[in-house]
Amino acid sequence: MAAVSYLPIKPLIIWMSISGSLFAVDKDNSRILLPEIEGWASPKGEGFASELLDAVVKLQSLQVSLSYFPLKRVLLYFKQDPLSCFFGGDLKTLAAIDDFFKKTPLLESDPFLVTHYYAYTLAAQPKISSLDQLAGKAIGTLRGNDFIATKSGPKARRITYYNSTTALINSLKKGRIEVVIHPFPNKKSLTGDLNVDRSFSLWAIRERLLCRDTDNNRALIESFNVGLKKVKAQKIYQRVYDKNFMQ
């Protein structure tokens, strides 16, 4: 069994609102939590998820509030806040690692992307093209990607969870880990000096908008699905995809 280690994070202070939600927000609005990951989402509105969601929100005139946190915190807050939504999740994958996602009534949108998790090594190292090649390796991934251990864990020597993509890549380049498992966009700016076999995908995740079961969130899911069809029909989706995932 692989050893698992976590880099330290600062303690959190979580304020409870009178409504019982983790966040003091208008009950008439839905709160959407986004994992802050380079190329995926950021408070500046950059990344595929941020830009796609912004396009749908504008087309549908959705009343939502957006909050960005590291992936691990997004999952924590989503579980603790009964009014929240999580942008970018696969219920089947999450249910495999956490009983909360099996037992809690949740709503899910149509899928908006299939995300592939690949194994990256330094350019001087061989590409990872099978699970057997992960045997005895020190693996790094983002905090919150606990499902990585269900497939690669039994073979890996150690799995370390990092708080950011930058820390993950720096650790690989400094030799602290040997393999990074991550869904990097296919852009040279991020992966140009890394080795990867894109024919070997460890995980394929059908990303959706997941929400706690409330009347507001039911309406949000319905409107999001309509908006998703619109952005695809108007070729907005393709522009956002090409900008973030193609070189």
C-alpha cells in the first residue's frame, strides 16, 4: 500500500450563517463553488470552467454567486453547505471515494466536458503508458484528488497531495516526486517540458454541475442545461475550449 502525505495548509475559520449554510448568501441565489486550478478556474475569470460558466450565466441571466477555493476545500464546503453547487464533478467518481456522494440526494446537469487524467514525467524520463510503470513511483497530484489512490495507490511508493499546480510541477522538477497525475490542458505553456502518453488515460471524468437538492438549484440545473446547448449552438463553447485546451 502506498504511503500518503499531505502538504500542510493553513487552518480555516468557517462562519455559519443563521440559515445553516456555510456562507451568508441570499437564499434566492445559488452558490457555485469552483476549484481554483490553473487552466480550469480562477477568481479572475480565467480558465475553461470560469469562462464557460460566465457565458452560460450571461445568456441565461442566472442569479448565482461564485466562490473559488482549492479543490479539497471545494469538496469540504460542498458537503457542509446544503445550498451549494459544485462546478466540475463526476458523481460516479466521487461516490467511489466518499459515501456522502452515495447517500446524499444531489442534482446533476448534463455533462459539459470529459476530463482525462494523465501521468506526466520529466522530459528525460520514460513516458508512463501503463499502471505497471507506476509501481514503486513517488506520485504527486492535487489535494482533493483522493480517487487517484484507488487505481494507482497499490502500486505507488508514495502519493503526495499538493495545494496548487505550481507546487506540483516545482516538486516534480526538483525530484521530490517522479510522476504527476493531473488533467493538464494540451498546451505547451503548461506541459511543453513534460513527457506524457495521451493514449493512456488513468481516469476519464464527465464533468457536470452538481448541486444540493433545493428548489433554487433545480431551476438552476434546468437553466444551465438550456444555456449549455445555446453556447454550443452559438460556437461559444468551441471558442472557450480552443482557447484553454488547444495550443
